Amino acid sequence: MSELSAFAPEGLGQKVYELTSSGLTNTWSELREEPNRHRMGEMIVKINFGLLDIRWEKNKPIIRASIRGEGDEVYLEEELRFE
């Protein structure tokens, strides 16, 4: 099961992101509901891995977070910007 989540804690001034990827060698045999009100996009229930591509532009990172599968197939991809 893999997912990308985001939430904005009060007083922090920006979002906090979490990329969970736990299906590198195996995954669930059937789809189960996993409630997460902070999830961005769909939950991934396939063999997968997570990838963070970090680019520094004018001292402000741009992070491309993705969940990918066999053959580098992209299941989920989001561009995250920080100020």
C-alpha cells in the first residue's frame, strides 16, 4: 500500500508531506479500505516504490514525489513547492 499525504499544522505556515511506499516486494492480495483524510490522490495497491526528485531553484526546493511500478510506470506524481 502506498500513498502521498499532506496536511497543514496550525502555526507552521506550510504543509507537511508524507510519502508512504511499502510494496516493493509484495502487496495486498485484495483491496481494503484505509481511511486517510490527508491522502492526495488514490491509494496504490500494486508492487511499487517511492521516488523523490529534489531540485533547488533560487534556494527554494521543488520536490517531485512519485510512486512508480515495474518498468518505471508512474502510478502517482505530484510536484511539491516550498516557500
